[in-house]
Amino acid sequence: DAGVIQSPRHEVTEMGQEVTLRCKPISGHDYLFWYRQTMMRGLELLIYFNNNVPIDDSGMPEDRFSAKMPNASFSTLKIQPSEPRDSAVYFCASWPGVAGELFFGEGSRLTVL
Amino acid sequence: AQSVTQLGSHVSVSEGALVLLRCNYSSSVPPYLFWYVQYPNQGLQLLLKYTSAATLVKGINGFEAEFKKSETSFHLTKPSAHMSDAAEYFCAVSPYGQNFVFGPGTRLSVLP
């Protein structure tokens, strides 16, 4: 398996623009997580899905952020409109469930100017 | 609620010295415990995990961790640090069948 695949790896955009980050989890994993990492705040859980259903979105900063998982092999994290404070590395991770390890993608580095 | 604390946001050791990174957790149910490592500009990767088998767990790159239920701890050790061990280390707890909760991370520096 190719592991968790994220795109784009790097994104530079201007304030106010829409940003869409994409993730393909490992086949057969029932859980998908979105994290954000910054120097100031460390690793933050934004949202996670179980069998394509959002379970906990309490970490989503505000209404500008939305996440979807239309099927078991694809998820998106959208920021609209983007702001400079959204600049961070966004990680997607998939998990097979009980006793399994969490597998991380390489991350999407977002810079909002 | 489950939580993870890591004592020391930054730890420095000399090359060849013992590495000790501390992790304490709180969990209302027997947890699964993990250590992850993150090298610069990379994602997190698994070092080792405890899933209720042996309390002393061996991982990659010579690291090991011991689960101590009475102390609710899962400290990470390595007998002899190498320059390539410089990275950020995260402890995580996964209560049975539930979410993952990560600690704040400890940045390890290895001095020549």
C-alpha cells in the first residue's frame, strides 16, 4: 500500500482565497483524522471520521473550516476564506481501529499571505 | 477525559548519553500507548506501541518504553543517543476503541 497520500504538499495563497486540501487514506482503515501543526500551538486535532461520518469536529477553529469524506477513499479539508493565521502544516492520518497504529501522511504545508 | 503530559518541551543530551523522554497519561479505561517520532519536514511515524502484552516494549532505532500502570507512565528510553535521533517525539494514548490523544511533544537535541 502507498500509505496515506496528501495533496498538495505545498500551497501558497493569498488571504481571502479558498484552499482545499486532499487526503487518500489507507484502504481498509475505518478512521480518518485531520490535524494541524504550528510552532505556537503544536499538533491539534481538527476533526475525525469513522466510516465516513464525522465523529468529533470540536477542534475545527471556526466556520471557515469544513471537512468532508464523501467515500472511504477520499477526504477534503476546505478553508474559505483563508487567513494568514491559517498558515500551518495540515496532516491527514488514517487508523484501522482498536490497537492499530495511526498512519500519517507527509502533510500539506499551507502559507497564506 | 483522556490526556497525555510530556515533561520537558525540549531535552538536550550529548551523543552517546542516555535518552529519557517522559510521558504520563490519564485514561478511564486500559489504554493503548504509542510513541511517534517526527523528523524535520516529515510526518509522524511510529516508534513503538504498547497494546497490553509485555510491559517493556522495544521499538525501532534502539528505543524502548516501559508501561507502568501504577505510575500511569510510558517513558521512552535509549541507552546511547545518536546524532540522527534529533527530532520531535510525541506520546499518544488511545483508549480502547476510541480516539487518539497526543501529548504536546518533546524536542530532542543531540549535542556532539
